[in-house]
Amino acid sequence: MLTAAPRPASVGTFVHSVAAPTAASVPLVRGRVRAVLEGWRIAADLADTLLLAVSELVGNVVRHAAEETGRMDVRLACDRGWLRLEVADGATALPRLPGPADAVTRDAEGGRGLLLVQLLAAEAGGELLVTADEFGKSVRVRVPAA
């Protein structure tokens, strides 16, 4: 017997703020995002994409911006058929997205996270966006919810 997969929630928003991002923030935020995605009945493969993205993006804030910013905001929204994940901090330095000609050596210990998130978002029919203003920067992943 075939059954239809549950449909994702039509509208929802989750916001989590971290006052002082540390390595311990990564699994904490990932667990909270996982619970929200499960509550919204998001398909497992799409949830896995967003969970990997949130781990990478929060990890990047911890590694590259925590000292400068001292804060981080994570937002997840499901609205009008799209899931949007945003990780924002108050740091002024923008992350560098690898270009197609950039080479990441096999021995490199970093430099693949944003590329991986960008590729996974594109594979899911979405995109990765980086924006900045006078308050800091945000990295957003947007993918179709269904």
C-alpha cells in the first residue's frame, strides 16, 4: 500500500539567538532546528540538507566571527512553499564563496563548508545568499519546501 508523504507546514518561523557562540552552540542549534523541521513534517532528505547547512554556517560563525561579534541569530522559516535558513552575526568580514576556478586541496582542513552548502542548496532547487549591512552579515539558504 502506498501512502503519501506528509505535507510540510504551510507557514512557520523559528528564531534562536546565541549571545556568545562557541563550539557547543553547533549541536545545540542543530538539535533545535531538527526538532522544528520534524514538527513541520519536512521530508528527511530536505531536512538533512538544512541540518548540514546549519552545522556548517554556525560552525563558521564560531570559527571566524565569534570574537568580533559576540552574538549569532539563527532563523528558519517555512512560507509560500519555501524553506529559508539564515545565520546572521554582527561581524563585518564577509565569507568568501569559492569560485569555480578555485582549487581546494585534498589536504586542506577547511574551505569546503560554504561550497558544500551552496552545492546542496542548488541540488535541492535553491540557492545560497550572502548579504551585509551596517549591523553585520547573514548567510541564507533557500530551498523549495516540497
